[in-house]
Amino acid sequence: MSNKKSNPTIGPVEFSVVDESMQVSIGRLQTNANTLLLGLGLLVLLATPAVFSGYFVGLLVVAFIYGIFAISVDLVWGYAGILSFGHAAFFGLGAYLMGVITTELSLPSIGLLGLVLAFLVPAVVGLVVAGVLFSRGISEEYFTIITLALAIVASQAALILSDVTGGSNGLTEIPPLGVEIPGVMTYIISHNQYYFVVLVALVAVFLIGKRIVQSPFGTTLVGINENETKISSLGYNPIKYKTIVFGLSTGIAGFAGALYAAYSGFISPPLLGFVLSTEVLVWVLVGGRGTLIGPVIGATALYLAENMFSGMFLNTWVLMLGLLLVVIVLVFPAGIIGVFSIIEKKINKYLKDT
Amino acid sequence: MVLIELSDVHAGYKGGNVIHGISLSIEEGEVVSLLGRNGVGKTTTLRSIVGVVSPTSGTIEFGGTDISDSAPHETYKQGISLVPEDRGIFPDLTVEENLRVPIVDTDDERSIDEIYGFFSKLEELQDSKGKNLSGGEQQMLAIGRALRQNPRMLLLDEPSEGLAPQIIEDVGTAIESIAQEGMTILIVEQNTKFALDISSRAYIMTDGQIKLDGLTQELREDNDTLEKYLGVHES
């Protein structure tokens, strides 16, 4: 009797218990119209390089990379309710890992290893940071402040460690991704082909993210966000869940950073800093927090708008962009995705009627 | 055998301590109530047992293990199940889904069918959403869910709150049938009559301290004491 509870089950068992129960309510959200819209969107995106200029396609590549970055932020902020003001530190860490590895060892295939490391290293850093802070009972508000400090520290470190990072000059001539089978063939991915690489990466990250948030793990995160005490008094360890999702998120952010480095060929300290960290929050917010697809749309739309505005209003574009953001947040509190869900309802109704 | 023992526990929130030196002990299989007016620290006592708040001093021992600094999911795994005051039902999940949420050790759980055995009403409602249940049904569901892990001790925070008299009686009957199986239960209540009827022993709290304790049989007769600490007018 006395040692009845001494061998508590942990790990996968926890997840299987909630399995069907919590999935039920989320599964219903997937509707015909939703799938239809996504499918159509994907077709348009696949045809884009054949129709539009190389310049525009180049903008889209960066926009999609930022979309992956935005998904990583949405996982922690939109679902677990953890606000990170320093996610660029992890994006930049991934970018610098990629940059340093590929410029030091000039093998075409090394970039692939770079992509893997750019996921793993930031993930481990994220796990350690979140694990240490949350298990010390730090509240989420303080956690946010610490992530802010993290971004500042990271960009300063990139300035100071100039032997490795190139200091304020950054790293230049980062080679594009390539595949090499020694003695047989060497293949370097061109800028236009990179569009498809990034598109595949974006879709993959989105689908994985979707899978995660619909899993028992994801629904538990939402539960923790809503009422931590309630969930923990049913036996769930909130610290474990929050730490895992944070590490996963920082890993994805680092992966996006590596994709960026390989594309732009040039990285510098602002990539790790406060400005990009807040920009990504704006993308997520404008797109629609807690929807995964919303942040991708937000990142793409705002990045394109930024480029368009800077051409249209040479001196006032930042102001114009700011005004646009204010309008969006005021008119569509649920973000751009909120508008889509209204359209989606209309289409669903139309489908039902016919 | 003593199952849980609180020794001189002080605990509270950022603004300061709410309970000042609570000591109590409960034997295995006992049903004990913790009584007192609103705001005397009853819920805080439960929260310090579960680990939502950590005692600033004093110790809590459960089954011989020191759980003073354990987190809620740890005390849960030790076998303490809390039914919170707000019941904590997931409104968009069905009754059956709610019962599947708690983490259980598959070798030592009470199956959902066993829970339906205690609360036949829940079986009828198994496909209803949590938000569509009445207060009494939600309370039954919350207790049923807490029993899923087959706990060693059940903590009930104001189980009668907001319920109609007839429903309170039903909840009371359900608690008594659980107690008959040998479950150790600690009930926090403002409804003195209800609590005295279903428990065998009671502690009475005022201002974050325990003023007295005794058998409920004796307390029930002691109108002066009840009037003094609880403001109960027994007819």
C-alpha cells in the first residue's frame, strides 16, 4: 500500500491517455474549405517562379524563411502562451552556425550538416534555458524579460567574437546549399531552385507544427496556458511541457536562420538582435496568433509590404507600415487569418447549400 | 496508521502568509472535515498540501514521505487527488473525455466503468459536453475524475457550494459510498451541517489557525462552539 505510487508512469504513457479525448474537439476544425484554400494556395505558389520576376521570387524566399521563423514563435506564444522577446537569438544562432561551418569547411554538402546542426544546437540551448528558468519557478513575465536580454547578449557576443563571427562586418560569401558525391558529381542549388527548397521546408515545418498542436502534447500545452494549476493537479508536469515546446521552437528558429544564411550569403549581428525578435512577434500577431498558418501569412504579407512601401514612400515608409499595422490590429483583432475564417465560413455554407 | 500529517505549516501568497501554524493529521480511511468561515485559510491549507503553494515553514508528510516542497503533479503521483472549488471541468470535452484526461498508472487505475459504477448518472451523460452539465453533475464528474488514478487520498474543496439542497444530499451520498470503500477524504466546507453529516472528525479554523478539533458526533451537539466559530444556528 505505502509504495503504491512510487513508480509513477512517465513519458509516452501520459500522452496516450489524453489521446482521443482532446483531439476530438480540435479535429473538427479541419473543414473542406480549409483544405481547399490551402491546396489552391499551394498550386499558386508552385507556379509562381514561372510567372514572376526573379526579384519577386527572391523576396518570397526570404518571406517563407521568415514564415518558418514565425511558426516557431507561434508554437510557444500562440499555444503555450510563452512570450519570447528574443527568438532572433536562436534564428541568428542557426544562421551563424551555418555561416561559420560552410565558410570554414568548403565542401558543398557541408550545408546539409549545417541545417541539422542549426536545428539541434539552438534546440539544446532553448531546452537548457527554459528548463533551468522554469524549474526555478520563474514566472512567464520574467521569462519574457530574460529572453529579451538573451537577444541583446547574443548580438553583442556576435560583435565581440569577431574571430569567428566577423564582428560587425558579419560573415560574407556563405556558399549556397549543394550536394556532392565525391568523384561522381557536384550539384549547387541555384537561387531559383532554392525557392522550391524553402517552400518544401515551409510546408514540412507547417505540417509538423500542425501535427504537434493537434497531438495530446499540443492540447496539453493549450490546457497549461489556460489553467496551469488545473492541468498539474491532474498529474501533468507543466515545466516539462513548456521546456520541450520551447526547445522545439528554438530549434525550428535556428533551422530557419540556417536557410536564411545559405540564401543571402551574408549575415551580421542584427540578425540575432532585438529588432528582428520584435518584428517576428508583429508578424505572428498580424497574421493570427495560435493558428500556425496565420503567422506564415503575416510574415509573408508584411515582408512584401515592407519592400513595396520602401519603394513607394522613400522617406516615410516606416511610418506608413506602422500605420498599416495599427489599422490591421484595430480592424481585425484576430489577425489576417480572422478575415480568412469569415471567407471560409461563407464557402462552407455555399458548399453545404449546393 | 497516519496517512498525512501537517506540522506547524505556515503558507500563503506574495502578500504574506494566510495560514499560521496549521497542524493536523489524518489516519488512513478517515473522513475528516476542515471547517471555518470564508477566508480563514481552508483552501490555502489544501493548496499547500497539493503543492500549489509551498509552505514557508513547517512540514507536510504523506505516507511517510516529505511532500512539503512537491509540485502539484508530484503530489498527484504520490496519490493525492484534488477536486478544486471550481471543479475544473473541461467545458468542451464530453463527460467520457473529461474522465480520460487525468494521467493514470494503467496497472492501478479505476476504469471509467468503475467510475460509472459510483455515479450512474455520469454514464447516462457520457456523451454530453462538460458545459452542459448541471452544478451537481459537474461535481460528480470532478470527483469521478479525481478517483480515476485510484488515489490514496481525496481532497474536496467546497463540494456542496452552489448546489440545491436535494443535490447536496446526492453528492453527500456519493461521498459516503466512496468513504465506505476505505478512501481517506479531507473535505473543506462552509456548509457545516453537510460536512458534519458525512465526516467522522472535524477541525475548525479561524484566522489561519486551527482553533479546535473533535469528533463530529460531539461537535454536532455543541451549539455554542458552532455558533462561536462558524456562526451556525442549529435548530
